[in-house]
Amino acid sequence: MTLPIVDIANLSSSDPVARRNVADQLCSAATSYGFFYCVGHGIPLALMEAVMKESRAFFALPMTVKTTVDKAASHCNRGYEPLGGQTLQPGSMPDRKEGFYIGEEIAEGDPRYGRFNQGPNQWPADLPFFRPVMMAYFGALSVVSATLIRGMALSLNLKEDAFDTFTYRPLATLRLLHYPPSRPEMPDEMGAGAHTDFGGLTLLLQDEVGGLQVKVQDRWTKAPPMQGAYIVNLGDLIARWTNDRYRSTLHRVINDTGLERYSVPFFYTGNPDYQVSCVPTCLDAGEMPKYPVVTVEDHLKAMYARTYT
């Protein structure tokens, strides 16, 4: 089985029929898989390659340098996360990956400063191109994500601007990840344990090594990289928003290739004060919402508490 491929270029078309066609494809992918390959997004391949180059350069730094920007020193979860810092699958071994967290740059004096996951980034001093590349990429993917959310609104038979308050000043996290090869002596260890994502949308850029697996019809299916494409998946927030009509699907990473693996997911979570309540068009006659109303921020706090100790 392969994941569907959705070309989203026409979401920016002036032709409502063309936009509707993309929305129908999004609906099909969201209800069947919760995952799809995204092309036609407009992100230059050169920028994608630059992000991968800078990510590899960061993880190649000595540990003494990487820990100068340790996430533990940040009040807003920004910076370096050492190997084994997260356990995504309850009851399993810590994930065999190291990471680096980046968000919107929010300085003191901004009313958002100090709220959950909102504040300044930490930047490695020895990589002069790291910050400008990552912030350019962060801004570009924020635009693509907002476009996808408008397509999602249309796919649910709503006006395309129905979720514009959700995309206003959204929480988003760019996360650089490095997965060392799995260890034969640790057969139960995974790069990332089986999990669903926390928020709204995830746009994944992965290198040529592969290792991502998606659970489709109770079977683990490989999702290999496709040059120039993102793998997009829906998170728990969209599942509860749509009364589970749109799927937040289990996935995991197993790097059994013997090679170093790198990936860069972009997690788009939405405005922290947005109240997520069931979309009316997702309820059949007489059906009740499965989930209580929750703000994006409260949902995200609960998800972080679940995977970090």
C-alpha cells in the first residue's frame, strides 16, 4: 500500500472548482489514511536541501557544544534535546533520537512571551547560516500550513476562512531530528515509538534513508521519502475537531538501515487560545461530540506531559 499524493497548488487558484477538487482529495486522504504525500507546495528544493545541510552540521558538533543550547535551559522548550530525551510509546524504551526545537522568535515585551512554548530560540554559535536558513524555512512552512488548513475547511464543507482564527498567531514547532542506527543488542528499541502527533498538521521532510512506518489497516506500512514532497499527517487536535472523522494515525520510526537518518518535521498547532469544538458538519443526525471543548494550549500541555517525564 502507498499513501495518496495530493498536489495542493490549486488551493491558491482563483477557480473555485479547482480548489474544490483539491479539498476533495484532502478529505479522501484524511478519512482513509490521515497521511498523504504533499506536492505543489511551492517550497524551493534548494531551501529544503539547505535545511538538511544545516541540520546535519548541527548534529555533527561535539556534545560539549550542543549542550550549550540545551532545551533544559529554555522556559519554552527550545534548543537541543539529547538522545533518549523522549518516550513516545508508553511502556517502551526511550526513543533513539536526538533533536533540536525551533519556534517563532518571541522576545520579552511581547504579550505572548512566557506562555507555554512561546519565547526566544537558542542558536548554536558556530554555524553562521543555521539561524537564517531555519527561520526562512519556518516562515515558508507556516504559509503552506495555513493554506492547507483553508483546504481542510473546504473539505469539511465549510467556508475556506472558517478556521482563520485558528491560523492567527499559531503555535508551531520546527524540529530537527537525528536517528543513529538501531543497535542489534537492543531489538525493542525504536527511533520513535508508535504514536500519533499532538497538534494540527505535521509536514515532514526526510532524507533518503527512510525508516518512517505508518499503521494502515492494522499493518505497518513503509512511507519512503519522495524528493521534493512532504509527508503530511493529521494530529490528535484535528481528529477530535472532526469527531474522529479525520484520522490521526499511529506511526513510528525504525532505523534498521545501518545509516544515520535525519528528518525535519514541522508541527503546526494553531492559535493557543482557539477553542477546539466539534465541527458541526462532522456530526450525523443525532450524533453527539465525543470530546469536550479544549483550547489548543491546554491540549498541547497535556500531550507534552504524556511523553516527557
